[in-house]
Amino acid sequence: MQEILRELEERRASARQGGGEKRIKAQHAKGKLTARERIELLLDEGSFEEYDMFVAHRCTDFGMQDSRPAGDGVVTGWGTVNGRMIYVFSQDFTVFGGSLSETHAQKICKIMDMAMRNGAPVVGINDSGGARIQEGVASLGGYAEVFQRNVLASGVVPQISLIMGPCAGGAVYSPAMTDFIYMVKDSSYMFVTGPDVVKTVTGEVVTAEELGGALTHARKSSVADAAFENDVEALLEARRLIDFLPLNNREKAPKRPFFDDPAREEPSLDSLIPANPNQPYDMHELVTKIADEGDFLEMQAEFAKNILTGFIRLEGQTVGVVANQPMVLAGCLDIDSSRKAARFVRFCDAFEIPILTLVDVPGFLPGTGQEYGGVIKHGAKLLFAYGEATVPKVTVITRKAYGGAYDVMASKHLRGDVNYAWPTAQIAVMGAKGATEILYRSELGDPDKIAQRTKEYEDRFANPFVAAERGFIDEVIMPRATRRRAARAFAALRNKSLENPWRKHDNIPL
Ligand code: HXC
């Protein structure tokens, strides 16, 4: 018996060595942690239960039969994050460059199937040279098996991808179908075709970092939700994100202890809106002043900064926030911000996370760039996302809510549950200047007359009361009381029940 136990320990120790000391050193020299070190940091101490530690590939081509390391380049299993269960796979670059073989894929598929059956999120840590070249189509089939599961798990359990090394070619499409992607600066990249192919085909000379590094994807492509300095930071931030999320689509997000009075008033908000309607202010200030303990986990903070998306808690419960940001492009909606917010709204709706929408939007961004780029279709995504969402929706209009953008931003007409406005709100088809120029074109030569017309228009529409008279706004609230009003509104909506008509699936304009 002792002998058998010792053999098990020896086999385990050998599997834990992955590709061996030399390759582990090389991994560390690149500033990267190993697959197992990453899992240790992601999960609560001692909580990791590993599966398939002894799985080895079955390839016999290209001399592969002589090297069959236990685990086959990916560490899989489950553990807890602050006591809550998640499944995890972590590709081991020290074993065949973390490349994906048929058996490597089977390990990933096994934990994805378990995650779906048992209702727990999947976190994938990607660090891989892609398809295991020696295995050919068996590897491609393995990828497709993973892709299929990404699709089926979407909206069932949260899926989070941490890109901590190479992720290239078709391999990018697994993370691309997950809910959130975190990347690490200078050590991770994602692209469909690498710099060499780009140079051959288009003549462009570009580094891997420029083409598909963390900052590129966080700022330009929006493929990544955030870029971090190193593995440790990315893993700790992933824990923070998981804390905001439910385990699956049948559960609510966890309620965390809170130390912040839900009735806390913020007198400073009464003067947040500048006297000049064209002067910006930072919407972050409002979000953090509403949130429990001022904690705002912003997603896609570096992309389409004219809209903010992220998570806060109210009375300890997760709320998704979407807010126009007057500091950037005056808070206009455009292609990028519509896409960013639409995807976020759909994530919240899929996982029963209530949505708080803070509105200060002068309309859609004009221009050929926007129209040629399909702002009609992309803007419709956000409209569609809000319109189909059945989670509790609370909206606060702080200042401008003009034109179609008024409708889009979780208005009453899109089944907004509680729609508040500050006294500074201006709800109208457009701004007073533009409106006057259209209505009184014949008087444009007379500045005094136009000024008077503009004033008349402002007096009539530059306030929330016309909308409030119609019941489109449920209540005009004091800015200082926004946290209390929002918290009470969400509390009142806790048992909300609303269903969309049956259909196979909708046809959101993609
Ligand atoms: C088998 C691989 C491998 C792969 C790397 N290795 N990629 N083995 N299949 N795809 C092995 C290397 O042979 C090497 O083994 C070890 O992993 C480390 O690789 P290095 O090249 O020494 O590391 P580095 O210099 O850091 O370069 C990393 C790399 C490079 C940029 C990822 O290895 C590389 O270009 N690999 C090939 C990438 C690729 O073309 N993959 C297929 C893409 S197509 P030893 O024994 O020497 O340590 C694809 C399609 C997916 O993925 C389809 C989905 C539909």
C-alpha cells in the first residue's frame, strides 16, 4: 500500500512539474506565472480540485509518442472565489507551448460541461501557441468542440477569459465568445493573423504588441474589457469581477455586506450640473457617489469613453450601470458607445442584474463616418437591448435627453420601471438653438427675434416637467437624494416579473 501511495505522489509531483524546471524558468523570465501559479492566485487558498491530471495525448506522429507529459498542457478543475464555486482551465505554456491537442480540448470541454450542468462560471486562462501542429485536424476539431460549448454556455453561466500569453489564429474565437476578456500588457496578444502574415499580405509592418496587445484591444478594438500590468493584477481583478456576478442565469448575484447607509445624501450633487449647459462634468462622480462605498468596477473603461459601463452595489446587491459621459464627445451616442453599452445591457439582462441608467445625452454623433459605419444598425443594438431587457430598470436623467437618444436610454417607453429626472433635466426633440433654427427659419436674419424664440423654446422644454406631466418621468428628484431614490426603487423591484413573448431567439441587428 505504501508503495502505491508513493507512486501516486510521484506521479502527481511529476505532473505538477509541467514542462520542467528549464521551461518554468523561461516562463518566469518573461514576467509570466505558470499555469498552476495562476490558478493558485485566482482561487481561494487550498480550494483547487484538479481533474484529469494524468491525461496524456494520443498522437503518434512526428515522434510524439516519445513525449507524453501528464496533463497535456492544460490544468483543469474547480475551486472557489470568496467561497463561491467556479470552474477553471489554465493552459500550460511549458508543455508544447500550451498548444491545444485533441485531449487538451477534451479536458476543457469536460469542465465546461460540468460548469453548465452545475451552474458555475468558467474562467479560462489562455497561454497557448494554438492548434497542436503535430495533430492537425484532430486539434481543429478540438477547438470547434470548445467553441460549441462557448456558444451553449453563453447566457447560462458567466464565462471569463484571461489572456496571459499568445492567443492567435482561430483560437481567438473561444475567448471572443465569452463575456469578459482581461489581458496583460506586454505579455499577451490576440490576433487572427500575426505580424508576419500581415506584412506579407498587406505590406504593413507592425509588432505583435501593436497588432494585438492588451492596450490595442482595450482601447482600439474593444476585444478586451481591461488591460493589466501583470498576471497578478489581472487575476486579482478577475476575482473582484466574479464577486459581482451570479453563478448562473437562475441565481441572483450575491448580496455582500455593506457599510454605507442606503439613505446617504450627497449635497454636492446639487451643484454637479454646471450653469452652462454646454459645459461638461464627470459622470464618474455621480456613479461613485451613488454606489455602496463608492466602489465602481468599470468595464471597457478605455474604449468609447463617451459612455460608462460597469458594476456597483446598492444595499449590497449588484447593479449594472450605463451612463453617458459628458466629458467625451459631449456624451453623444455613436457606433462604439452603442455597441459597448448594448453588449453590457444584454449581459446584465441574461444574468438577472438590474440596470441603472444615468442619462445626459445630446443625441447621436453626426457625420459621414458614423453613417457609413452603420450607426443606424449599431444604435439600434442599444435600443434593442434595452427594449428586450426584462430586469429591473431604473433611469435618472440628469441633464440632456434629446431626440432618439432619449428613447434609447432606458426610457419609460422601453419598459423603464422607474424613471427619475433631476430638476436640471431637459427632455426635448433637440437643443433649443437647433430647434429654433428649424422652426423659425424665416426669422434667422433677426438675431433678437431668434434669441426670443430660443428663450421661448427653452422655457417650454428645457425642463423635466413636460415629460413628468405625461408620466414619462415618475418623479423629479433632488440630485442629493439620488442614491436613496435609486436604492429604494431597486428594492421595490426585487420581485419584478416580466417575460417576453416566446420565440426561438430574437434577431438583434448585428
Ligand atoms: C506544437 C508548439 C506550438 C504548436 C509552440 N510549440 N506552438 N508545439 N504546436 N502550435 C512548442 C514549440 O515547439 C516549443 O517547443 C515550445 O512550444 C515553446 O515555443 P517557442 O517557439 O520556443 O516559444 P516562443 O519563442 O515564446 O514563441 C511562442 C509562439 C511560437 C509565438 C507561440 O511557438 C509559435 O509561433 N508557435 C506556432 C503558432 C502557430 O502557428 N500555431 C498554429 C496557429 S493556427 P520546445 O520543445 O522547443 O520547447 C491555430 C488554428 C486554431 O491555432 C484553429 C481554431 C479553429
